[in-house]
Amino acid sequence: MIRAIHHTAARRQAPVLDEAVLVLNQNYEPLNVCSVRRALSLVFGGKAISVEPADRLVRSVSDAFPVPSVVRLERYIRAPRRRVVLSKRNIFKRDNYECQYCGTADRKMTIDHVVPRKHRGPETWENLVTACAACNARKGDRPPEQAGLRLRRKPKRPNNVTFIRNHVGVADHRWKPYLFLD
């Protein structure tokens, strides 16, 4: 009977522990996003402090702890500028799941090479865009100009802060000052 109650309580706690927390370097520069579970581990281990607490608590048998929304590392981490990984999912996120030729977002999306691979188009952030199946088929293995298509915006590599802000999302209004949104 005790075991069943314990599992039920753990299930209720799991979503809170998996929520997103913004991690800042010692100089308040955004580094990444982690789970509440990881953030509490950093705080309890003395490696970070909670800068912005959320409105919820995580309870143990004998105590309750505020859930952090933003944590700041106690020591400065010399992390090289983290580059966002080039992947199909991240290209879709960068382009907001919209076709970069016609602007629709309701069709099945594909990845298109602006300069086709046939013409030695590289696999880079600047050459890959989200396209609907119709525009991708219309373009074929030609440059957009030859197919009568125009890019809505020039594709570029997102930086870490931009990617957190626009694509991971601002999970909490308390993140805005740290992501330069205020």
C-alpha cells in the first residue's frame, strides 16, 4: 500500500521536475536550458543559485523547495560559443515550420537545398531551408530563380541565445530579461 502511494506521488511530481529552467553563466550570459531536476541538483550541490524562483514548490517528505525558473552558475564557465547543431528538426524550428518559398505551414514540410547538391550546394545553415512538398518539387534541382521562386528571408545560422529565445521558447516570463526580450 505504501509503495502504491509513493508511485502515485512520483507521477504527480514528474512533470514539474521535467519543466525547463534557463541556465546562466556567472556573468548572466544565457548558456542553455535544463530540467528542474538538473537545476535543483546544481543548486543543492552549491554549483548554482536560483535567481528567479517559479511559483511552485517541490516537496520531499520533510521539506519543500521552491522550483527555480532561472539559475546562475557560481563559477564562470569558459564555454566556447555553442553552435546550434545542424539538423532537420533545427532547420524546421529556425524557419518556424513554414515554407521559405510560399509561406504555408499546413503542408508536409521537407528540407530544400537552395543551391542544389547537383551544383555542389553545401550542407550548411545558409543553404538549407524548409519547403513544402509542392515548392520543393517545383524547384527540383534548379536554383530558385530558374524555378521562378524567391526566398522569403535569407537563411542563416542561429546563435545560441536566438535559438533558445525563438525555438526552444520562452517557457517563463521570468526569462525575458536574460534573453534580451525586455
